[in-house]
Amino acid sequence: MYPDGDLNALSAHKLALQRRIFFRREECVELSTRVAGPLKKADHFVAQWRRISPLAKVAAVPIALLFKRKLFPRSKLLGPLLRWGPLAFKILRGFKAAR
């Protein structure tokens, strides 16, 4: 007639469940801080890039190409990166705006 045994079992199960939830939350916080580190750096880079005047951005491309030829005469990566980088950046910004 009195469900003390059942209530005690449910109480113990509830405490065990709360502990598991607590540890999983702590694990999620730890993992999210590890993931957010590079994203924070990328966000900072984008914010710094937006502070630069558009005229300076246009002037930066020829200067970068000049330095590329002087520093990396046989590099095949930097040229396409400088050529397609602004387009890829605009596409990524479009995805961000679509959210």
C-alpha cells in the first residue's frame, strides 16, 4: 500500500541520471571550447579584414602577387589562392547571410 521502496528506487535512479547529465554537460562544454578556439581566431581575422578600407583591399592584391613572385617563385598554391580567395570569401559570406 505504501510505495516507499519504489519511491526510493526512483529517487536513486533520478540522482544517477542527474549525475550523468552533469558530466555530459561538462564534457560538452570542454569539447565546445576546443572547437571554438579556431573559430574565434577566424572570426577575429574576418573582423580585422572588414576594418580595412576597400581601396586598401584592392591595392593589396597586386602587392601580394608581387611578393608572391619574389618570395615563392615556383609555388603553385598562392596564385590560385589569391585569385579565387575573394570569390570564396564572398560565397561564404553569402552562406552566413542566408542563415
